[in-house]
Amino acid sequence: MARRPQELVYLLTRAERLAERRVQSVLEEFECSVEAWRVLDLLSDGQDHTMTALAGHAFLPAPSLTKLMDRLGDQNLVHRRIDPADRRRVLARLTPRGMQHWQSMAREVRSDWRDLDHLLASEELQRLLAELAEALEGRCTTVAARLRTGRTAKAVERAH
């Protein structure tokens, strides 16, 4: 049990890296990166998604996502188009080939993770991780807001 923040960060980082390494070992046979898998995962719902949503889901900065999307487009796995409602935005979705590719990868990843089904199916684990993420996200938002407010207050003081 993590008693200090650094212990929790260590445990979460270790689990994330081990999980990513395990997924990557399966994805290698498909010549697919974990980041591409994350993009394909979000797009697998059959809906259009913005590049911003994809970048967030894949944990990639926009320029890296653009390069990745170029590669996925060249492989005929994704299709991009201008959003008709807002011409500044680009929407992406899986092609039929991309959906088949995603389904094959998802099947193999699930098969490789079968020995962890008892942990992955745990509603308590899902709930705790979701609560932790929300609490940390809220804290980050609060700290960022305080920093912005502090900077704003200092700028106002300097102006007077």
C-alpha cells in the first residue's frame, strides 16, 4: 500500500510501463505502436473524432499525432476530413480496413491479457482508478487556476 505520494507515483508508473510493454509485445506482430493502438481504439466506436480528442486519448502532442495520422492514412486505416460544422477542425474515423485491423489487434491483446481477467473485471479497481484520476485532475485544475489567478493578481498590481 502506498503511504506517500512518491510510492503511489512509483506503483502507477511501474504498472503503466509493464502494461504498455506487454501490449507492445502483442502489437509488434501488427507493426503497430501503442500510440497508434490508442488512436485506433478511440476510432473503433465507428464515430468521427477530432484531432484534439485523438491527441488526448493517445497522450500525444498535436505534431506527433499529425505524423501518426499521416502514417495511418497511408496504410488506409483511417480517413480524415474537414468538419463541415467548423472548417478549422479535422475529423477522423476508421476505414473498413482499419476496423478489421483494429479487431484483429484487440482480439490478440485480449487473448494475451486473459490471465489478468480477474483484475481487469474488478469494478472496485476501475472505480478506484477513476476516482484517483478525477481527484488528481481536479487538483491539477485547481492548482493551475490558482497559478493563473496569482499571475493575474500580480499583473493587476503592477498595472496600478
